[in-house]
Amino acid sequence: MASLKDMRVRIASTKATQKITKAMQMVAASKLRRAQTAAEAARPYAEKMDAVISNIAAATAGSPGAPALLAGTGRDQVHLLLVCTGERGLCGAFNSAIVRLARERALSLMNQGKEVKIFCVGRKGYDQLRRTFEKQIVEHVDLRGVRQLGFVNAEDIAKKVLVRFEAGEFDVCTLFYSRFKSVVTQIPTAQQVIPLVVEEPAANAGPSTAYEYEPEEDEILTRLLPRNLAVQIFRALLENNASFYGAQMSAMDNATRNAGEMIRKQTLVYNRTRQAQITKELIEIISGAEAV
């Protein structure tokens, strides 16, 4: 059995850990508010961009001049998985859930005889995926030095993806990230971004309005599609940021409560052990006095 001194050290250590987890919870809570606001503000823009492109794409359906980002390469052999995760841990299953979804997709594609390439954004996803798919990882972007995410960060990633697409390195690109729903709920999401998936109008929707475009639809799409890729990546980064702080806040809250429960149990054992030791000493003193 551990000595009383060892028990006191253990309780003090647990209390110090509890202070750290409590501080991390408070920091995550303060950063979550701003990150959540940014993620929610980006959603309408990204959704509206999708709607505009879908409207224009409907007018160019079947056109031989449709951009490759919309029409695709005509093949479905090489898939690029753009996996966005966090740079840090201590956030529960946030990073692991995204990596698990990407890993399942990669294995499924490989079982179908497809070639898989992986583009990692974020250190944690890279560290996990390279254990299994080191040969498939073609690029890694580290955002640890970025204090505040900006659209320029998404543009840089989009440019790297577009360079590879124009070089014919892949046919389909799927974006993986975690969509923020609440502090306790983050949803791992896979979104195909190349070629862009255009939603079909609902069957019960009324007649669509016809528009005349200037310049021509194909030219508009050629300009809009690369920007839309950057917008979707930026949205994913913001959603990830909010999800990370939400997951970290929840994880640190659980850790703080678990530390409190552990301190309670350790203190109980300490008090019982101390009481038993005092009782033993008293018995020895009484026995000695009686012997005299």
C-alpha cells in the first residue's frame, strides 16, 4: 500500500491537473464564441455560391465547353482526399472522427481498384493517416503558425489542389471536415468538390426563371468554379475551427469533472489510511502501557 506521503503527492498532482483542464476549458469557451460566429457567417455565402453555380450549370448541361471543374475528366480512377483536421489534440474524438471517415473512404475506393491520393491539412490528421497511408500522402499543409484563419489560407490550399488537377494527377476530389452543430455535436462530413456536384431541382418545384448571362455561362463558370473551391475549403476550415473548440471545451469539462471525482476517491482512501495508521499507533501505545 502507498504511504501517506505518496498519497498526498498524488492528490496534489491530480489537483494541479484539474486546474489545467479547467483553465483549458475556459480558454476554449472564450475562443468558441468567435469561431462559431465565423463558421455560421460563412455558411450563407458558401450555400449561395453553390446555388448560383448550380443555376448557371443547369443552363450549360451537356455543353461541350463546360469547364473541367464542373464536367470532370470523364474518368473516375484517381481520387484525391482533402482531409482537414486540427493542429492540436486534447479535443476528444474530433480529429479521430474525421480521419476515420477519410480512412473508410480510402479503403473502400482501394477495394474497388481505384487509386487514392491524400492531401492533409492539419498536423493531427497527417500524423494519424501516415501510419497507414504514408505512400498515398502527396502533400501536407501545416497551419500551426496561423493565428487567425483567413480566406488567403483557403486560397493557397485551393491553388495547390487546382495545380494538381490541371496536371491530370486526379479525377475526383473529396473534402473531409467536421461540421459544427453544437458544443457536444460535431458531424464528420465528406463533400465532393471536383467535379462539383450540382443539385437537381426538386420535382415539385415550380418553373425555373430563365436568365441571359453576360459573358457566356461557360466563361462565368470558368471564373467562379476556382473561387468556389476556395470558398468551400474556407468554410470547412472555419467549421473545423469551431468544432475543435467545441470538442475541446467538452473534453476538458469531462476531464475536470473526472479529476474532481478522482480527488474525492483519493482523499477518502488517504483519510481511511491515516485513520487506520493512527488507530494502530494508539493500540501499540495502550498495549505498551498495559505491559508496564
